[in-house]
Amino acid sequence: MSKPNFFSLLFFLLLCISKAMAQEHKAEKAVIEKLLNRAVIEFNKSEYDDALELSKHALINSFDINDNSYIAQSYNTLGVIYNECSQSKKAIEFYNKALVYAKKVNNDKLYNWIYGNLGSVYYFNDIDVSKGINYYNKSLYYAIKTKDTAQIEFTKINLASAYFAINKFREGNLQVEDIKDRILTNGSDDAKMSMQLLLGIYATNNNQKAIAEDYYSKAVQIAKDNKFDSFLINIYENIIRHYKQYKEPKKAEEYKQKLDALSKVVYSEDKIDNIKKAAVQIELDEYKIQLDKIEKVNEKHKKSLKESKLIVILFIVILIILLLLLLTLYKNIKLREQANSELREANEALKIAKEKAEEASQLKSQFVSTITHELRTPLYGVIGITNIIMDEHKELGNSPHLKSLKFSAKYLLSLVNDILQINKIEEKRIVLESLIFNLTDEITTIKNSVEYIADKNNDKLTLEIDTAIPEFLIGDKLRLSQIVMNLVSNALKFTKNGEVAIMADLKRVEGKTYFIEFKIKDNGIGIAKEDQDKIFDKFVQIERKEEDYQGTGLGLSIVSRLIELFDSKIELESEENVGTTFSFTIGFEYDEEKSREIINNIDVDLSSSYLYNILVVEDNKINQMVTKKIIQNTNMSCTIVDDGYAALVALDREAFDLVLMDINMPLINGFETTRKIREKGIKVPIIALTAFDKQEVMEEALAAGMNDIMVKPFEPTKLYQVITNQVKNNENAG
């Protein structure tokens, strides 16, 4: 679209040039200022060749007195003139030179002008509108910094114009919304004209034809009254576009004739030729100025040589010193070559050591992965069978023993994962989850799970939870449970015939974040001061005099590192034979709407109205039983096979809605089985059931053609959601 060429920063040049001139070269600066002001006047009259000549003289005079500020202003003026005459390449060259000299004086107003003009040349000449917007934003920054209201308004107008040019009318309208009324009421004529034109373009785009024409009419009148011929050309261009859009060719042609007539006057070929010749002359003048400077320097050098013979002596001394330096440099080079040779040998040794370390790290990762798999597999059976007991024996549904068993199994699973992946914690590869939970329920469950330890040691276990804490919070409840479980177990372990208290107090609220202080306090044997700094280290156990307290020495280390994941820190207060208090503060989110949404997502109706037929490929008999029970509880049918080859046969004989595929199987693994299924052209959704870490198998699973991954053990509701989503997606794709 045509662009409203709102203004040139040159308009403000004569208002902002150094109001307080230094005493040095005062007369010369006054002449330069006069030349620049006259250039502005000629520019506004569209006498571009005269404006160019005046600006060129201002530049030469500025170089004569070596004033970087006036040099920058002169180059800026030249850039404006060339930009107006569509010589954009030369304009950019002058603006960049202006920027070089502006940086030498670090003047914010100069930055404002030059960045604004660079924005205009890139935008108005369709070179790079996005780059133009970036320059406008820089200009706006300096306008705001200098609190220049007029410059802020003009820069925002230019930004709005640029956004309109790339059809971002909403962003453009935001730029002028707060300045529109002020400009139309009290703004200068050129600002009013620009705003009227901008509003006309906006109205045209919004199909407000009559309103747009009214704005265009006002803009034309202002331009004619002030003889803003170059602006009038741009207004005509937008009016032509307006009438073409509304399919009024006669009016469009009428304004096209006005445009052509005015353009011939403003942009005559003679003027353009004169400007091109002037550009060459300016470059020659620049070279001449530099040569004059060099000649003056040479004259000074010659005079100095004639006046003093010491120069020759100094030259000889310097030459001798240089020779000595060369000799020293030669020796240093030899020494450096020797040192480099030794370094290369050391680097080779380090490279070998690095390769061995990487190999050891890879072996460690493989070991961790294998152990994780082997531990998760039986835990899947424990948790699954616990669920089966609770489902088949409803009278045991509220049994604290079964709940404690299920919680302990889940806790053991997460603890095993974290112990085996403590290197991931150190590398900050564990990401906290955002799940909704009831804090009282979580801590009560922990209390019930460790009640047997309290009974064994004849301890009283109490719970104090601040009633101001919301019922439902959002955060990583599993990590919190691990922290509290470790600390409470530790407290009970070292307390006999005493009391252990679990306390949670609301400390402060910041927005939607509720910061809760947790304390685990006991009156047990306490910790000696000399041992308090090292109890959070890995594999550290404090020697006890009376009894042998067994453990891995990892519990408090894991606690400390998990609390750091919450951007918090654990505090310790302890005295021997008095007791110990561990405390930490964690912020949890409370959002009633978000909590309700998450709760609704959790409450899944397992009684499906669809009878899906599921194929389970699993070699472990216990896992077969658990998975089969989970599926049957959701009113779905399933067929179980022991290996991949049996799965291929089953798929040939019967149609299934979905396949649950174990990965680690004898004969043929889950990946290879999936590839063979896909090679047959069978598009049934396949979900991997694995005890491996999800990140370890994700890439290979997707490459083999699997649709999703479920890590064992898992919640039945989660499995049902995944099955339902995958089957529906497959039906929609079909």
C-alpha cells in the first residue's frame, strides 16, 4: 500500500541544535547553524539542489573546526535530502556516517533523529519495512529518554504508518491511540496533516469510505496551505488507492493527473541530476578535507625534524630497542613452540582420559537404565495387585493399611528413580510437575505410612497444618512427599520414647503463589555441631555411639537437592540430646479455576460406552494379569500374547482397536515388532508399555511407528485416557 510520508527529522534540526554553544569556534558554529537552517527552508520549498549546496558547505565548515556534533547533523541533513529524492542508497550512506560521528559525542537527540531517518529510508523506500520498524523503535527510545514530546508523537506516527504498510492495523492503531486527540487539537500543521492522512488510511481499510474521504480532504487542505508539496504527492497516492479500492476510476484518474503534474514540478530530472552530481562532489570534498589534514600533519612533522636533532638520535635508540625486542621475540617463539609441543602431548593425554571418562559415563548410564527397568517392573506388579485387591474387595477400600501399602509402593518407585538418577538432579535435568493436590491428604498419608515406625520406637507423631492454607494447591506433590517422607522417617529413626511433629504454616501470599513453611521437629538425640555441615553430602552417615542406624546416606542429600529444585533451601537447628528441627519454605500455586479444570480432567469415567478390543503384548505373567485387570475394569476386552511373533499372528487373524506393546521382550522386541506391523500396512494405534525412562526410548519408539509411550507403573485413569484418545484419533484419520 502507499505510505504516508509523514515527516523528515530535519524539521526539528533548527530547533534542537546545541542551544548552548561553547565559546571555542563560536563564530564558525553560528555560520554552520545558519547554513543548516537555510537548508531546511529550501528543503521545505522543494528546492532540493539549493538545500543540498547549503548542507554541503555546512559539512565542510564542520570538518574545518572538527566538530563531531555538527558533522553528524550535516550528514543527517544530506541523508534527508537524498531520501526525499529517492536516492535511498546514498541516503543510508550519509545516515550511517552521521551515526558514526553521533556516537563520538554520545548525544541522545542526535541518536533520535538519525535512527528515525534510518527507519524512514528503509520503510518508505520498501527496502526492509521490519528493519525500518526496528530503527523507529530505537528512535522512540531516545525520544522518551530525552522527554521530547514532539519527537515521541512524530516517531509514533511513523511507527503506525509502517505497521499499516504491512497490514498490521491493530499494532499501528495502538501507536497513535494516546496521541491522536492531542495532535488534532494542539499539534503543528505537519503533525495534523500526517495524523489526518493516517486516520484516512485506517478508515479506508475499515470500509469507512465517507470518513476516510473527510480525513483525506483535511490533509490535502493543510498541505496546500503550507505548500507541503512532497507530502501532497503522498496524500494524492493514498487518495488514488482509496478510490481504486472503492471502484471509482474517474476520481482515481482525476487525482492521478494532479499527482503527475505535481511530481513533474517537485521531482524534475534537472534537480535529480544536480543532486547526483552533488553527491560525487561531496565525496571529493571529503577526500580533499582528509588530504588537507594529512598535509598539515606532514608540515608539522617536517618542522619538528628541522628544529631538533634529537629525533634522529631517538630513532636510532628506538631501532636498537626494536632489534633487541626482535631477538627476545625470537627466543620467546622458540620457547612457545616447545611449550606448544608439550601442550599438544598433554592435550592428547587429556583427550584419551576424556574418552575413557565418557565411556565410563555411558556405562554408568546403561547400568542406571537397566536397574531402573528391573526395579520398575516388579513395582508395577505390586501397585497393580494392590489396586486389584482394592477393586475386588470394596470393604477394604478405606483400609489405611492398603492405602499405606499403595502409597509406600509409589514412594519406593519414585525414591528408586531419584536415587538411581541422582546424576540427573545434579545436572538439573529433573523438571517439576504441576499437579493439583490436597496438602492435608498428602501429609496425612505420609503420617499413616510411617506410623509403624513411631509405634516401634514408642514415639508420638503429631500433625499441625495451618487452616489458612487452601484446600487444593498446584505443584509437584510427589517431590514434596519425598522430601517430607525422608525427613519424617529420619526424625522417627533417631527418636525413642519422644515426639515428632509435622508442621505446615502459611507464611505469605504473592499473587497466586502461597508460600508454606514446613517444619519436621523431634526431641531425639540431635546432631553435633561439627557434623551439621556434612549431613547433606552424598553417602554420609554420622557415627553413632549407642546404636547402629543403617541407611544409604542418600536421604538428606536427595532432600536438599529436591528442595533446591523448588528454589528454596533447607534450614537445620539441632542440639545434642535436645532435638532437631528441619525447615524449608516452598511456594505453591493456588488458582480456583485452574484447580477445578484439573480436577475435572482427573475425574475420568472408566465405564466406557465403547467396547474396544485391545491386544496386549507382554511376556511378564504378573504384568499380564495386572494389565488385563485394568483393561477389563474399563469395560474393554483384551487378548494377551507373550511375544512379538504371536502379536503378528493375532493381528492377521483378528481386528483390534489398539495394541499395548511391551518393549523389552524375548525373541523380538517391541520396536522390531512395531516395524513389522507397519510394514504390513496395519495402521492400528500402538502404545509402548515400558519400565525404561520415557526420554530414553522416545526417539526410537516414534521412529518404529509407535503412537505413544506409557511408563510402568501408571494410573489406570491415565491409560484409559490415552487409549480413548488414540482410538478416536485413528478413527478420525480413517
